[in-house]
Amino acid sequence: MSDNLKRTPLYQSHVDTEGKIVEFGGWEMPVQYSGVIAEHQAVRNQAGIFDVSHMVEIRVSGEDALKFLQKLLVNDLSEIEDNQVQYTMMCYPDGGVVDDLLVYRYNEDDYLLVVNASNTDKDYKWIKDKEEQGVRVVNQSDEIAEVALQGPLAEEVLQELTDFDLSTIKYFWFEDSVEIAGVEAIVSRTGYTGEDGFEIYTANEGIEKIWNAILDAGQDKGVVPVGLGARDTLRFEANLPLYGHEIGKEKNPLEAGLRYFVALDKEEEFIGQDALKEIEANGYQRKLVGLEMIDRGIPRDGYDLLKDDEKIGVVTTGSYAPTLDKNVGLGYVKTEYAEEGTEIEVQIRRRKCKAKVVALPFYRREK
């Protein structure tokens, strides 16, 4: 591997637990430990812990912070309260996606943005270039580490390590200054797996203590460390978008099925708003759909989608889905072929394999 790759504070822990290390977005990260399917099933049935310290934390503060972010982000930040989290995106003027992110609101003048590791420099530059008087933008990523504990037993396991009543943290809310295993942390009820769970942020020097304490507390309950491989299959089953696949510079939030998160009518005009209004007014040219294979084969990213030998779209993500025991995919198709039940074909190497359009998400947990 390249000498200039970054390592998270938990790198040695991954090596010690025989994690298979790969290059990912400029980082050396574990892709798996015991195996992707075993780790996937552990998160669906018990709980798993992920090192997500490669994610990027950008603090935006100042008396004009809310006004600034309203112009930058597509969702309406005025709709959330202190200690609430919001999913949103930044768009280019033409409506394409710069990145998707979470915003943590401390108060009207203070926010934490969590963006994708693979887009660190691009995202920070995009935000920093638009910094204005009354706003301060600071990249805090070098100081902050993060783990995610996800799965139906997540609360039960984490509760053993804190006096704070975790049941009081609602979905997409957070608490600051919670002690986990004696380490002060931000705890939010968020995740990227389709399961209940928490994302835990703390200073670099405290993260290993939290990681080890969670694995110790969960040892008898089947809690395991989970790598990037299962992180992808879990998010994919739950239809959570991945930058560069379902969303990106050439892929807007509307055609990606993320209209719910785009406040086209909010008072503050945001970057890309006019273009997105036009796309909505003119009708979508294509839509992101779920695909289930009828023939054998896996619809991989980049494979062509066909109808009567005409190319009608392309696969964005595809995999064997362990929870469903089926081969499924996400892909863009021309709008006229997006109806559920439509049979199409996937070009898998030299074979044309039958598939059908199905409802999304592929997996939704029971509340």
C-alpha cells in the first residue's frame, strides 16, 4: 500500500483482531474480520461496531451560521431543534450533488457537519470558499474519532457503559458530553445500516477505550467488529445512498428518490434550487429503482440495463443481499421503465440476464 495513506486511531486494534486492511478513500481500513456475510448478519440480529473515524467533521459557527447553511444545504435547517440531527445534501448550481451529510445542531449559531471521507478536500474547499463574515468554518477531523454501534442490541450493550439513559435519545437526536466507559463523547441515535444504533464521537485518545469496552460488554451477546464490506451491504439493503453511486455530480437528489430531503420551497435560496425546481417541473428523465434478479447473476455497479436490446439505464450498486438471500441491485432507468414489476435485462459480461423492478427499500427493520 502507499506510504501516504492515513490510519485511524484504531488501526492497530484492527490488525490485532486480524482485520483485512484495504485502501479506502486515502485511508487504510478494515474491509472485513470474520467475513462480510457473518458480520452483516451479526448487525441485523445482534449488533456490530464499526470504525468510522475516517469521516470528516466540520464545525460551522457564528451569528450567521444558520443563514449560511440554509444557502449551502438543500434541506430546511430551520425545521430542527437544538440537539437534533438532519440528513441533507450540498448541490452544484445544476442540481448535481457535491455530497450528502449529517448536520448536528447545537444551537442557532453552532453546527457540526459530518461528511464523507472520500470527499474531504473537495467538501471542505466547497464550504470554505463560501465562508462569509459572521461565519467560522473549521475542519476538526484530525481531533475527532468515531465509532458506530448498530443493531437490535445496540442500546442494551451501550447502556452497560454509561449512567446516561440512552432510551431518552430519540432517532436522529444527539446528546453532548455523555460518559461512555469513562470517556466523554457525543452520542447520536443515527447510523448507516437500517438498524437502530448509535454513532459515538470523541477525542482521538479516547476512542480505543470505548471500542474495547463495547466489544467486552457485547462479547456474550454476539457483538462483533464490522468492516467496510458489510457496511456497504447493510446500507444497500436499506436503500441508503452512497456518493459516487446513487448520488454524485451527474446525479441529482430528485431522480435518486431523495425528494423528501429537498426543501424546494424554503425561503432562503440554496445553491442548485433553481435547477432542481426546473427538473421537477419538466418531469424526471430517469429514476433510481430497485432490481431483483430473475436469472442467476449479480448486477454489479456499471452494468448496462436493457429492454428489448435497447440500453435504458445502468446499475449503481449490486450485491448478494444476505438478509434477503437474493441477488439485488440499485440502478437508474428511463422513467417509463421504473414501474414495479417491469421486467428488464442486466448485461452481465456476455449474458443478458432477466431482472424485475421491485419496491425500495429491500429491507426495513421492524420498529
